[in-house]
Amino acid sequence: MINVDYLLWPVNDLTAAIVVFRGYRQRMFTLYPVFYAFLATFLISSVLRAIIFLEFGVGSYAYYYAYYGTALLFPIFQMAIIWTIRESIAAKAPLESKDLLLGGFVLSVLALRIFTRIFEGSYPLLFTILCVSVPFVAAFFVVYSRAILRVRRRVRLGRNVKGILLGVGLVTLTTVISHERLYLLRDRSLYAFLQIFGNFCAHTIWVYCLWDRSPSRLIGER
């Protein structure tokens, strides 16, 4: 499994770089600024971790702080990406009580399961903070993605937005699964793999869906 992790690491960097390059060529940075800022941060943090990994090793304190210090930014980015997409069509995608109820249900279920394990065990501070963010990111994604997808009859979301939503959803899902597996089954073997594999799937989708401009439009708009 470790060999697969190390194989997917540079592949994820390459696919992220391709998405950023195509975004630059197609002038999409202004369309999805938070999304491309997220990918740029991902690339910079990955290069930093690679240097520290080669110099100090994966078990070093330097790698721990480099990994979790930058990883704490990604939940914020994930929520910001969904929020900005929804805001771009806010008038057409109002939040409904059902969205909030479902988000509250997801938050309460995941928070109860994950927080219980956190307080029962003893985990490093940065790792604990990252785990605490998982239920909130999942609930946020459920609430806002439902609002966005509900407007499909009035707004043609376009391949770009659909790809971004699907990719962020996959990253969120694999993050939830990896933390659930870690805390409930005490199984660390697949934690890193699930994180990397989720990124691999998301990046592959983004390469296809953001190869060229396909923005959201009102139905009937040219």
C-alpha cells in the first residue's frame, strides 16, 4: 500500500499542475479564483512536503508540521469553493429548510462518532483539529451542493462547475471514510491511501471537466 501512496503522490501533483496550466491558458482564474488558489496551495504544500520527506523522513516532526499545517487550509478551501459557486448563482439557489435539516443531521451524526473517539484517545493537536473539521465540511457540502443542484432546470451549470462539485464531493467523501475507518476500526493502514486516492480521483475529473471553459448559464442564454 505504501508503494501505491508514493506512486500516486507525484501523479496528483502532475494532474493538479495540468489543471492550473489549462486554467491559465483558458483564462479561467477569474471564473473560479478560489478553486485555482486551492490547487496552487496544494501544489506548493506538496513540493514542500516532498523536500522535507527527502531531507528528514516521513516520521520527523518537520514532516508532521508541514503535512498537517498545510492540510488545515484545505477544509477552509473546500467550503470556500462551494460557497463561491453558490454565491455566483445565489438568486437562483436559495437555501431551504430541508437543506439545513439534512446538513444538521450529517453534522450531528459525524460529529458524535468522531468527537467521541477524539476525546477517548490521545491524538496530536493538529491532527485533532483536522479531524474536528471533517463533520463541518461534510455538512457544509451537503447543504450548499443541494442548493446548487436544485437550480438545474433554470441554470445550465456547465461542465466546469459540475466537475468542481464532483471532485470536492469525492475528496470530502474519502476524507469522511478515512476518518471513520481510523476512529471506529482503529485501522491506520488505509488512512493515507484513501486521502491520496480521493485526490487522485478528483484531479482526474478536474483535468477532464476544466480542460476548457464551460461556465454556468441561464437556460436559454447563449
